[in-house]
Amino acid sequence: MSQDTTENIEKENVQGEHVSENQEIAQPEKTLEEQLQEQLSEEKDRFLRLFAEFENYKKRTSKERIDLFKTANQEVLQAMLPVLDDFDRAWAQISKSEDEALVTGVQLIHDKLKSTLISKGLEEVEVKAGDAFDADFAEAITQIPAPNDKLKGKIVDVIEKGYKLGDKIIRFPKVVIGQ
């Protein structure tokens, strides 16, 4: 074979087309400007993604911080609930006293304690005898035979008050229901 023949041997290019070595393979070369535009576009995309990620991070940490404050407040309020229960029981007995100064003094302290806890977001869960029992809002301790047909499946007595902090119940009321 001559050298001219070997130069004209067909070779396959990347796209599977037959071309000879003498033919020029037309590959579009990117200009420097196009390359820079492409890099700029990639960097803009990366920047926007990073910015969005940072905004999500700020929102998440802000929400976590608020939840942490609520949780810390919740623990303190839960620790105060037994004290409030004892105070309510003491108030029920002291209010029967004939010593007006004692009754007035204890009433002021009782009211101040309750108003302080309410100002921190504590609310009493409202349930009373005769209400329909709902397991989402109360805890049944026991069932007793209903004194009358109207109280079957309803709350007969409230043993312990329930409280909520915002929309979350932190202590369910303990009740007795009629069968």
C-alpha cells in the first residue's frame, strides 16, 4: 500500500460517521466568552442554592429556638402544677375560715399565683361533670356505674384539673366516667 492510501484510510469519528483523515472533523469549539458565560451560570446556580439553603437554616434554627423556649417554660410550669393543686385544696379549706384577714391574704396570694401562671401561657382544660368524655382531652382513671342514664359514657367527676400551654396539653385532666 502506498502512503497516500494509508492517509486516506477511513476512520470512525466519535459520532460513528466514517471520515477520512484528510477530511476536517467539524467540532464546534466554544469560545472563551461562551465558556465564561457557562461558568458564570453554574456559579449563579450554586450561589442561589446556597442562599436558599442558608435561608432554610435560619428559619429552622429560629423555629428550634422558639420551641426550646416553649419547652423550657413547659418544664417549669409542669413543676408548678402540683403546687397549684395543693394551693387550690388549701384555698378550699381556708375560704371556710371566719378570719377575714387570713382569707383575704390567702386569696390575694392565690390569685397572684394563678395570674402569673396564666401570663406565662398556662390555661386550664375545661372539663366538668356531665361533659361527654373525649380521650383526646381527658384521661379516664376509672369507670363507675352511672348515677343516672344521662351520665352513661360521660364525665361523672373530675379528680385532677388538666392544663395546656398554648395548644399543647401538658397535663390531661383525670376524670371518672360513668358506665
